[in-house]
Amino acid sequence: MAREVFHVSPAGDRKWRVEPEGGGQTGPLFENKVDAVCHAKEKAQAAQLGQVIVHGHDGRIQFEHTYEQDPHQRKG
């Protein structure tokens, strides 16, 4: 089972984009980060195994959410 990953990233002037990982698809634009994260979470929760990765303006990962059973759980 493949994980569906959705990245939330800044897109130009004060907009945010939700893009599915792989396949080169361009996702929708949102006026603010909160709306973009909510949309990405809805998409990830609808998937059998979904994940949301949220990036900041510097490109670094700020946080992530995984939904359903994570097949790569590690002790730590």
C-alpha cells in the first residue's frame, strides 16, 4: 500500500499550495496557510494511508501528520 503524501508550501506572494507528492501535479492555491493545511489534512484522511508535510517559507519542514497505520514506525 502506497502512502499518499501532500505537501503544503508557500507559493509566491502570501499564498500557499497543496501538492501531491510525485507525478508532477500542481495543486490548488490558498489565501492562507490554515486553509491549505485543512485541505491537505482532508485529502490525507480520505486516503487509505495519508500524510501531510508542512513547509515554512525557508523550505524546511515545520511539522507533519500521518493518518492511518504508519508502516514505517521505528523505536526511538
